[in-house]
Amino acid sequence: MGLIKYVMSLMNGARLGVGAQSVGISEAAYREALKYAHERAQFGKPIIQFPAVYEMLAVIKAKLQASRALLYETTRFVDVYKSYNFIAEERKLTPEERTEAKQFQKLADMFTPMLKLMSSEYSNQNAYDSLQIHGGSGFMKEYPIERIYRDARITTIYEGTSQLQVVAAQRYVTTGGYLNQIREYEKVPVRAEFEPLKKILVRMTEQYEQAVAMVAGQENEYIDFHARRLVEMASHIVMSYLLLIDAQTDESFEKSAEIYIGKSAAWNDERYSYIKDFTASDLATFASIKEETVPEA
Ligand SMILES: Cc1cc2nc3c(=O)[nH]c(=O)nc-3n(C[C@H](O)[C@H](O)[C@H](O)COP(=O)(O)OP(=O)(O)OC[C@H]3O[C@@H](n4cnc5c(N)ncnc54)[C@H](O)[C@@H]3O)c2cc1C
């Protein structure tokens, strides 16, 4: 293995680790929020009875389950290609095996930055919302959530910041790698009662394709400016499909699939609309911040 390939594989291993750590942090944030929301009473009832609180809890759980589904999918890709690497030490792989090993290695490379980006960002959002559910007590040291909140903060930074994960992931937006994999998920049959959710995902995929087409072919700076939006749009669709597929065999995913797909459709609508109405002159307005300096005290 060459040096660059070796370093890349080390980095991907560490990013997978932070992806898993982030799922653990989200799980802890969810459990603490759920416990506190049952225990804490305000206005004569437990705070979990308030829509503002139970919406936050349900979204924390949906983001947690979506992150875990993406973690398991990514580690599955890694397991398959690494197994072929181990077999190749014992004997020559057949041409079919070599093709499959390459295909899974590509999927692992494609999904690792997506996992690191989404899982770490969700662990931060989940820790933030869990702390919010704790109110003032969450800001103090009496409850585990203050520690969980601090632990979450590093995950979007070490082993490559979220911005660097976008740099790694954006080539799979422009080359169509994510779209091809989304099309594979689209082929997985779902039960009749899940068809309306699948229809939403098919519409989101068309919208994602249109958004990519609007950005592709523009100047590099314009593409870089929108890269995170596009990677997130692809991620929302992938994570939605994984939850939907899990819901076919395990009913504990059903509610999160419904909630996550509904939220994802709205998040992607916002990103699409921003890209659609964006012009080169908008980019210049943002870029003008580069001329600013800190005023003398
Ligand atoms: C607790 C802790 C433990 C650590 N452990 C290790 C370790 O064991 N091994 C190790 O090697 N490192 C370790 N690190 C370092 C860590 O990996 C780096 O801090 C991290 O990769 C970010 O690099 P940086 O701090 O130099 O930030 P910078 O690269 O200076 O980034 C600053 C900002 O600029 C943005 N930015 C930079 N380049 C780009 C770009 N091309 N496009 C868009 N935005 C960009 C970043 O996203 C960020 O917002 C650790 C850090 C901490 C805090």
C-alpha cells in the first residue's frame, strides 16, 4: 500500500470511530432528556406533556436512529471490503471478488465523510436540545448533560472538521456517487403502508438532482459555497431511506422514519429554494466580508 493510501485509510478508520462516538453521545443525550422530561413538572404536569418538549425529544430520537443506521451501513461497507483484503492475503481473489471488493471500498470511502459529518453534527444538535430540555439545571454541573454537551463539541472538529468532511464528500455529489446509491435504495421494496413515505423520498431525489444540476458547471468557488447544502441534501435522503428500510423489519424504527422523512423533506426544500434563488452577485456579497478587519480598540 502506498503512503497516501495508507494515511487515507488511517484517517477513514478514525473518522468511523468519531462517527460511532457521536452516536453514543446522541444516545446519552436522548436518555438524559427523556428521563428529565418525565421527572420535571411545571404548570402542574411533567414537561414531556408540552408539545414544544415532546417535539424536541422525538427529533432527538429520530436523528439518533438515523445516525446509527448510517453508522451500521458504513461499517457494513468497510467490513465487506476489509474481509476481501484478508482473504487476498491467503489466496488470489477471483475477478468477481475483486470487482465487489473495489465496489465496497468505494462505498466505504463515499459514506465515511457523510457519517462523520452528519453523526457529529447531530450529536451536537441533540446535546444542545437535551440541555435545553433540562432548562437551567442543564447549565449547572448536577446533571450529566453538561458533560455530554462538552463531549459532543469536539466531534465536529477532530479527525477533520465538518467543513473538511464536506470537501471529502462533495466529489460524490458531482460525480453522481451518492445519487447512484440512493437509486439502489429506491429499488428496495416497502410495504404498502410505507409507500407514501417512499413517494416523498422519490420527490426529494428529483429535487436533489435538480439542485446538483443548478450548481454543477459553475465556478469552483460557487460550487464550494453550496457544497455543504448539497452533501446534506444527499445525506438526508440516504438516512431517510435507511430508516425506511429498517422499519420494514423492525417496528421500533417506524415513528423515527416518519418523523425524519417529514423533517428531511422540509430541510431539503429550504436548501433547494436557497440554491434556486442564489446568484453570482449574492456570492459577491458574502465574499465582501473578506475586506473587513477588526476595528482598532
Ligand atoms: C482534544 C483534541 C484531541 C486531538 N487529538 C488529535 C490526535 O490524536 N491526532 C491528531 O493528529 N490531531 C488531533 N487533534 C487535532 C485535530 O485533529 C485538529 O484540531 C482538527 O483536525 C482541526 O484542525 P485545526 O485545529 O488545525 O483547524 P484548522 O484547520 O485551522 O481549521 C480552522 C477552521 O477553518 C476551517 N477550514 C480549514 N480548512 C478549510 C478548507 N479547506 N475548507 C473549508 N474550511 C476550512 C475549518 O473547518 C475550521 O472551521 C486533536 C484536537 C483536539 C482539540
